[in-house]
Amino acid sequence: MTEKFSFTLHATDGKARTGVISTPRGEIRTPAFMPVGTAGTVKAMMPESVAATGADILLGNTYHLMLRPTAERIDRLGGLHRFMNWPKPILTDSGGFQVMSLSGLRKLTEEGVTFASHVDGSKHFLSPERSMEIQRLLGSDIVMAFDECPALPADETRVAESMRLSMRWAKRSRDAFGDRPGHALFGIMQGGVTPELRAESAEKLTEIGFDGYAVGGLAVGEGQEAMFGVLDYAPGFLPEDRPRYLMGVGKPDDIVGAVERGIDMMDCVLPSRSGRTGQAWTRRGQVNIKNARHMDDPRPLDEHCTCPACRNYSRAYLHHVFRAGEMISGMLLTWHNLQYYQELMQGLRDAIAAGRLSAFVAEFHALRAEGDIEPL
């Protein structure tokens, strides 16, 4: 097992890449999808079940964990890996996005952000230095620099000011992170949908020097067309020998499009959140299990899927337990969704390695266009 953090590219197909991120806690096959374990758990899943879907790494949320149960408590209890029983790698976000999107009253200054907790209204302060301290206490393998993420659409002047503040914070994050062998720090590119601002951000981050780079400030309301427009050029501004992480994405077609454009890592709450609301993602698109058409259907969600929901239960049963408000509904549908996402990533990795990504993507879209199987 490696004692260092490293990234090795194994193959490319167009702009798409496949490789391996090596960490002391295990390897991460790329392109990688990271399930979100917001508060130390992937909702409705046991950690070993998440691993069984094929996940190599989870994401934890600095903002949520610093408020409850606190990073200091997690540190005293042996770190986040032990606390949540996940021995594989963990990436933690910086807390910046949640501060902007979840907290009520907040005050932004050059020094950092003072904000009120969405849990109990208590006052807190988050800065690049404090974010690095929290992520060190959590023991995360991949640490994200602290940044500000304005919602889009936004005035270009506001986006530029925000990006330059984030770059100053990136330097402070780098300085505060220090030398931590086996742990990695990723910088976050900002700049909205303006190529010149994205290029300026990437140049400043590369000067500072990070172990990986994220494309931030997307999937925040701009729509898929605008997001893909940025991804057509933005990853190319970043060093080829470092992982590229698209934050907060997304739906299966978002993921496929991002991988085509050179992205190596993604995360999203969608598979688990959808599972809890009766939505299943399949090769043929989205299935709403609460619909009456499934009430008497003895067939599985997806006959080609080997997850417990598809292997052991009918659509009729899944419809029933959702309608009855039974916990097993969210458990089974979340497992299915997470496994579908991981199988999609494996398919993308195999297609890139074989030089047949274009054919894989065409098959992906064609099957989704057919829609769900016909009702009985």
C-alpha cells in the first residue's frame, strides 16, 4: 500500500481519461463517483453496503460535521474513518458552499465568513485556516481549499471579485495545510461562465500548486448547456498530471458529458436523495416507483442489475413499501441508485481504456431514449 498520494493516467479517449488515484487508504479508480456522506453517513446505507456498490471513496461535509457532532469530538473518537466505519478514502469539502447556501445570517469579509448555524442559530466563524484545521481533525484523505461560491446567474463583476477572493483564500489554505504526507489538498477553480476568469483562476491555482484541482461554481443553477459550455474548455486550463474534480454533479447524463470533457471525479446527493423519494435511476432512465403502474408488476426495476432491490424484490413490492412509508423503501432504492451510478462509472472506465467511448455514449443515450419498459 502506498504511503503517498499520487495520480496515474492509464488511458485517454479524446478528452476523457481513466487512471488511478493512490492513497494510503486505498486506490480510487477514475473516473470516480463519490457518494455523499453528509453527516458521517450515506443516508439509508450501511458503510459496507456502500462499498459493495463499488464505491472507492466517500465525501464528507465539513460544514455539517463542524456543527454536529463537531470536528474536535470526531478527532477525540479516532477520526472520521473510524467514527463512521469507512476504512477507504474520504474527501471532505471545505464548508464554503454550505455556508453560502444553508446558513441564514452571514457576514463575508477578507478574513472569512461569520454565519449562523442552520441547526440551532449559534454563531460560527469559518476561514481558510479554520477549514484546514477542521479537515485535519476529521482526518480526511483529500482536503478541499476554502472558497466562496456565488450562485449563478450572477453579475460578472461579482463573479470576478468572488473568484479573486477565493484565490487569496486558496493561498491561505495551502499555507495552513502545510506538509502532510499521505494527505492531499485540492484547489478550486472559480470564474462562473467566463473563459477569461476561469483561465485567471487556473493560472493562480497552478502557481500556488495543489495535488488536484476542482472545477467549482457549476451545478449551481446555470443549467446543463452552460455547464457543458464551461467544461468544453475549463479542464484544459488545469495540469494534465493532476486529478480534475467537478463538484456537485450530477445526473447520469451530466456525468457522462463531464467525463467526455476530461473530468476525473464527481459527487452528488442525487442517488441517495432520489432513493428516499421513490425515484430510481436505471439504464432506461428514471423510474418513479410511486406511480400506480407498478402496483401489480412482478418484474424487477432493472433485469440487468444485481443489486438487492433488483435481485430480490419486484416493482410491486417496491411500490408497496414506498406507499406504506416503510424504511426499507429508501434503503433498497438508494442501494440500487448507488450501484447504478458505480456501474456507469465502470462502464465509462472500460470504454475509455478500450478506446470506444463514443460508442458507449451513443448506446447510453439510445437506451435512455427508449424509456422505461412497457407497463403490463
